[in-house]
Amino acid sequence: MQNQQTILMTPPKVELAELKNLFFQLSTKTCNLKCKHCYIEKNPYKTEQDFIPLDKIKQALIYVKNKNLNSIYLTGGEPLMHPDFNQILRLCLKVSNTTVLSNGVMINDKKARFLRKIDDESQFETIYRISLDSTNELENDELRGRGSYRKALSAIMSLIKYEFNPIISVVNYKNKPKEEIFDEFQRYFMKKGIELENINLKIIPFYNKNCEQNQIENIDNINVKNLDCYSSRVITQNGVYSCPMLAQDYRARLGSSLDDCSKTSYLDCEACCVCIKSGLKAQVNDWM
């Protein structure tokens, strides 16, 4: 019997062209929902708190103050659970437009009114992206937990009331055609008197951590300009990472801070194939 040899391919590398988008992962596992399709590994029986220190955020903002960022992104976990969230948001809005990626559980009428006040105090804009995976309450709550549908919908309506233009993030768990999902949400919100435009709906491919087909093929045809690691970095409590999906994956860690991190990242993680195959960026389509 002939011995089979394993062929090891050198993973493609991506050089940071220019830092245009900065993510702050305010927490990793701290969240008020336990979504079945979340890409972050969490103990379903344990509540954890792992907030990024405020000083680390201040340090990064000083570094990028004159970098001409396109946007800052606050993500998690659930970013609004960070005890210093209001202060962090104000600090970020002094530097760039800021997008908050939230499940909406903590955004009610009173909170939305307060967030409007913070936004009005800044020369930059706050954008809220709320996770809602289905217009069917039972289907959504099956994935995200009981009550998540109504809380997310309440958050969306409260944000609209205070003149925000929220974006709805939909994880395409059942791999439906994008046009079908958009039509579904457009009809649903039209009944509520809200005209949903393309910019208001971000459809995200489902990343199955257990899928054996998470392999990168045709590496010579990869357009790295379509990837987050080409123009973005993620700040976490444990250092700097190349991509929001890969925060906490040791293979994607680039350094301890922005001023000493590597500009080179490698596409050697299973999650990389999702971005490559779909040709999308997290800052455009969101990962929640």
C-alpha cells in the first residue's frame, strides 16, 4: 500500500494597506442572550464578565486620532453591558462615526432618548445595528432565546422614534436566497409604516463552527481588498486581532497594542473561508 503524503499549503497573507475601520470588542463572552448560532464559544450554564479596560480603549483612540478612520465599531458579546459603555461611546464619537452592534435587549424608549442626546452632542454619527433573524417570533426566539424578538423589535422602533436609522442584522441560518429574506422583512416593516431600504438590512452568512468544509480553495484567486484584515483591526482585552470573527483565536492575534502589532495577517483560520467565499466584510455585513 502506497503511503499518502499530506501536502501543506502556505496560507495566503494579507498586508494591512491602511487602517480605515477599528473594532472594539467591549466583551467577548459577556452577553444577555445565548444564541444557538453564535460563533463565540460560551459556557451555556455560566455567566461570564470579561470587559475590556477603559484605558486600553483610550490608548487605541489616541493612536488613531489622526488616522482618518471611516468608522469605529463597538461589538461583543453585548457591548451595552459594558459598565463604561456611555463613556466609551462618547470617546469614540470624538474620533469617528461609530456603529454599535447590539441585540437590542437593553435599548428601550428611555435608553434610546439618552443615546439621541449623546449623538446630538457629537459632530459624528452613531449607527445602531440590531440583531433580528426572522419576522416570525417563534423562529427568531428558537435561535436567540425567549423574548429576544419582542425586545429587538422594541429597540428598533425606539431608535426610529428618536430619529436614528437602525440597521437590522439577519443571520441567514437557513441559507435562504437574499432576495427572499429582504422581501420578507420589507413586507413586515411596511405593515408597521416603515419603509425598509437596502441599507437597513444586512444579511450575514451563517458560520457553522462544526462544518468540515471550512477550507479555503483557489487561494490564487482571493481578492484580499474585500477582507476586513486588509483595512481593519480589532482591539480586545487580550490584544489586537485581524478580524472580528477571529478575536480570541490565537492564530489571528497580531500584538498587544496598535503601535506594536504586525501589519501582516494570514488566512489560516476556518472562519476565513466564510469571508472569502461570500466576498464580504464584517464592517459592511456585520457578524453578530
